Amino acid sequence: MLLGFGRFAVRHWVRYLPHHSLSFWRGQAVAVASVTVAGLLRFILDRYLAGMPFLTFFPAVFVASMWGGGLAGICALFLSSLMAALAWLGLKEDVYLVVNIWIAVMAFWVFGGLVIVVAILFRALVSAMEHANVVAREMQHRVGNLLSVVVGVSHQTARTATTVEEYKTIFEARLVALARSQQLAVANREIPRDLQTLIHQVLEPFGLDRFVISGPKACVISDIGSSVALLANELGTNAVKYGALSVPEGHASLRWTVEHARVTLRWREMDGPPVTAPARYGFGSTLLQNAFAAEQGSVSIAFKPDGVECVLMFAAMADMAAC
């Protein structure tokens, strides 16, 4: 029962933890706020906590470490010991009492240090659990998308094939291309650096005859290339499921420009069914908007009535010869 409650608590608390490390000063602000609250609580409970000057400060150290990181925990530990020593231990002239105060402060530092270590380990555990949940949701999302793409490719092939043998040949070739594009949509060392080659390989299973692809030569970094592959795959999948590629007459264009070693790529769907913005954003939309790290690039999506439009901006290699 306790184990079940612990798992529930971890799942509940994880949503309130910052998913990225706070800046140094924000962490210190968390530490100051935690110690201030602990000091006020200690003052309110003063009559009940005689002889226990540090009791309310242990939670403050834990909270600061959980939300602000190790440095925030150390800051909270220092401020807590200073506040408790001055407010409740006081300045003593007797050597014996001074020694006792120092022993109490050092003991608080020892146990407070253990609290910081526990908080950091707990934070790592919670982050690992959250990462595992995200990976599981992504895998579930990918499997569902993959099945939808296979069905879409099958329908598209059936519309153009005139015989069973022709259908079999085209369908098998597109399945092989789909498998290759799925490999490119995850971190892969064999991702081509040339943007046009990358786009062609990712979109091949959707039928390149349904795309207008144009742009100058651009050489992308491997890490960014995997994100571009993921985005192109996700956009193609959504187009097959809901957008322009879900109907025979629909098509899409991918055009990009390069300026100052930065690529602006525009995805535009045309001649598809009417588009309405989704009532809520699912995991796929979240995946699209978070495919790039903040310093790598950005993604913006517009659900226009005549077709979805997505603009990707990301860094390119200045040396085109590297492709």
C-alpha cells in the first residue's frame, strides 16, 4: 500500500517539477523563498519547538534542492543555519555554549547535506520516470502513425495500379522506402547532410509525385537533420491521415531558402479537405513544436482553411562542400 502511494505521489509531483535546470539566480530565488517560509513557520511554532531550531529548515533545504538543484540546496542550507543560529541560538559568550552551538550547526550541515543528496537522487529518479513516460507515449504515437501511413500508402497505390502484380511491386517498394524514412526519423548516423536528399528519402513512401520540392543547396548538421526528418515524417503522416494527401487530388509543396547559414523551410498543403484548427493539441502537435532545441531552430504551424502551413527555421552548415 505504501509503495502504491509512493508511485502515485511521484507521478503527481513530477508535473510540478521544472523539466529543465533553473538558471543560477532563479535557483537562488527558490532557496531564499524556501528558507523564508521555513523561518516564518519556525517563528509561528516557536513555543512548540523549543530546543529544535533547525526542524522546519530541513524541508526548505529539500524543496530548494528539488526545484532549484544542488547549488540552491547549498544556498538554502547556509541561509537556514545562519537564520537559526542568529534567531534561536543567539550569540553566547560562554565557551561551552559556543561549542554546543557549533556542534548543532555542523550536525545540521551534515544531515542537511544528506537531504540535498537525497533530493538530487529523487529528482533524477523523477526525471527518468518522466522521460520513460514520454518515450512510451512517443512509441505509441509512432506505431499508430506507422499503421495509418501503411493504410494510406496502400490506398494510394491501389488508385494508380492497374494489376495485382503492379500493386504488389509498387507497394513493396514504398514499404521499403517507409522503413528507410522511419530510420531517418530517429537519431541516425547515416542521415544525409544534403537537405534535398534528406527530404526526398523521408517523403518517398508518401509518393514524391504528390510533392513540389524546391530550394537551393543546403547542408544540415546531423543532430538537426534528425529533427528535420522527424518533422517531415510527422507532417507527411498527418497529411495522409487528415490533410491534403488523404484525397487523390491533394498535394503539398516544400520550398526553402538559405540566408546567413540559416534555412527557412515552408510546408504547404493544397487541394485537400477543408482544414480546421484542432480543439486540443495531441502528442503529435507537441512533438512537432518541440522537435528542435531552443538554440537549434523553431517551428510554427498555421491551420489555414485551404491547407496546413508549417514553417521550419534551423541552422545550416556554412561550408556547403561538407555535404
